[in-house]
Amino acid sequence: MNNFRGALIAIATLSLSQPLLADVKLGVDAWQQGDYAKALAEWRPLAEAGDADAQFNMGQAYKLGRGVSTDLNAAIQWYRKAAAQGHLRAEDNLGLCLFQQGDRSAAMPYLERAAARGDSRAQYIYGTALFNGDLVGKDWVRAYALMTRASASGLTQANSSLQQMNKYISDEQREQGKALAARMEREKGSLLASAPARNESAGPALRPAPAPIRTTEVAPSAPPARAEPPKVKTPTPPKPAPVAATPPARSASGPWRVQLGAFSADARARAMWTQLAGKVRGLSSYQPYYVQAGGITRLQAGPLDSSADATRLCAQIKSAGADCIPKRN
């Protein structure tokens, strides 16, 4: 009898799983159409019931201020719930938000894993911490490698940090850092950080999340190999000036933007922004502009400081298969 009752419970549970997933998908469809209120109405009950994907999506909504007022504290709460169930992208965003809120100590473990998974913002922040020995052990080789990867992804702040690092590290350390950066690029799959340990009875097994808002898919793997601190025979260099450790931020008032298209409906422009922000790394950190003119909505992103910055961003967007034109505002 107990076995029979258990079978009934299992069947009932299985029958509920499909509608829940369908509702998450309905919310994604609504989000992509610009109907954020409908998306949240689909996700909220699922998130409150413990669905990790819905919890991540709620965090995104509060972080971006779509359908609700921007509330970083609420976003952190939702990311934390999803991350506790093994949602890797929620864990990445949690570390960045905690750092932005000033809780740097709590952010560091999340940022380390996000950096290993290839998030350029996390690489920049964690690389800075390693270089300065701030809250983590000083490791100039690994710091240089992470900053090199962040720079290669187009993060302009990383370029400035590399120039500062070059004033202090030895040629040997620099070459070791470049070699480690190349290895990180070659072995992306094997350098992914493990998800944090948790009680398996508290939720589902670790799984890569679908991409409702952003599209980067990441599979769990082994922790990254940590470079040993280099043994340099030269005299100890003077203490370097700390590399700036603020979260990567775009220009607040630059005169340039990039135009991503012109649309007859505002909702189509917003849907295109959501699609491109998920395909083009770093694009989501820019501000979208929906410029109305003669019944047409022009989708633009910015601001950028220079024509070179706008041209560089357009090159990334075009490589993703979309149109892009640099424009001076």
C-alpha cells in the first residue's frame, strides 16, 4: 500500500512539472514582447513555490526595473534563492550585485567562480582583488591572466588596469600571466568553477538554466586551476598603487550611441534589445534608448565616450548578425 501511495504521489508530481515549465516559458514570451507585467505574473507564483528559473527571472526584473521599480536588494534576494539551488547565472549576478552593494567580502567567492566561467566583469573585479591582495591572497600572475581575458572581451576598464599592472610586474610574471590567459581561453569548458556545496535534499540537482533574458549557457565542471605565486629572484618591487576596484561602469554622459534598428512598433524595438543584450557580451551594461520619430522607434544604446568606442561596440554587434551604426548624439 505504501508503495502504491508513493507511486501516486510521483505521478501527481510529474503531472505538475510540465505546466510549471510551460508557465515559465509563457513569462519569457511575454518579456520578449515587452509585456513585463504579464511576465512577472507568470513567474512570481512559480518563484515563490521554489522554481529556480523563475527566481532568476524575478531577480533580473528587479535588477533592470522591468515591470517593477528597480530594487537591487530584492534582486539579490531572488538571485540568492536561485543560486542556492545551483543556478549558475543567478550565482554570477549575485556576486556582482553584492559587490555593487558594498558587501565585497561576501561577493568574492561568487566572483571567483563567475570569473572562472568567463564573466568579464567578474574577471575585472576579482583580478583587481588578486593584484592588490584585497580580501584574497595576492597572486599577480593569475590577476594578470584574468585582466587579460577581461580586456580581450572588450571591457575598456581592463585595458587601463593592465597598463597599471605592467608598471609593477616582472617580465617573467607577465609572460606567465599571458600563458595562463591563453590556457583559460583554450580550456573554457574545463575551467568552470563548481557550484557551491549544498544539501541535495533541499532542491533539484545542479542544472544549466534556460536563457530567458540572456543566452549564455554554462555547464558545470571542475574548479579552475590556480596559478602558483611566481618565484621571482629580483628584489621585491615597491607596493603598487591599488588598481581601481569599482564595478565596471559605462560613461554616464558620452556624446556617442550606436543605433541597432528602426521599428514601426515600440514593442518590437524592446524585444530586439532583449534579444541582442543576451547575444552580445557586455551590451546589457549600456542604456537602451527608444527614440520616437514620425511613428518610428529607433533603438539606440549608449552612451559612449568616443567614435572609436562606438565603432568597437558596433563590431561586436555585427559579429552577432545584427545591424549597427555609430551615431553622435
